[in-house]
Amino acid sequence: MRFLVLLLSMSAVVFFGYAVAGLAGFLVGRGRIDYIVFGLFLGFASTAASLLLWRHWFSLLEKEALESGNDAGEKPS
């Protein structure tokens, strides 16, 4: 799951790069609105997906740590 979060995070950077490229095209007279919309939509979508997956994985990790602490006879803090 961590690898999927990594891929989604890296793809967010690529998609936001598309948005910047579409916006920078207006400086040379060949701006692309579709690049901007495509980059922003998919950039935010992959960012949200990676954050949700990271949060889910982290909660699973925390539950595992609490269970292993209870097995050892320790009190959870």
C-alpha cells in the first residue's frame, strides 16, 4: 500500500506539471485550457486518493501496534 501511495503522490506532481505547462503556454501564445483542466483535476484526485490511502494505512498500523502492545502486557498510552 505504501508503494501505491508513492505512485499516486508522484503522479500528482506530474499532473500538476501538465497544468503548469498549459498555463505557461499562454506566455508564448499557445496556451492549452485542456491541459490546465486535465492537470488540476487529476492532480487533485490523485492527491486526495494518496492522502486517503495513507490515512487508512496509518490507522491499520496503529491498530496493529496497539494489539501487539496488548499481547505483551503493556498498557496503551
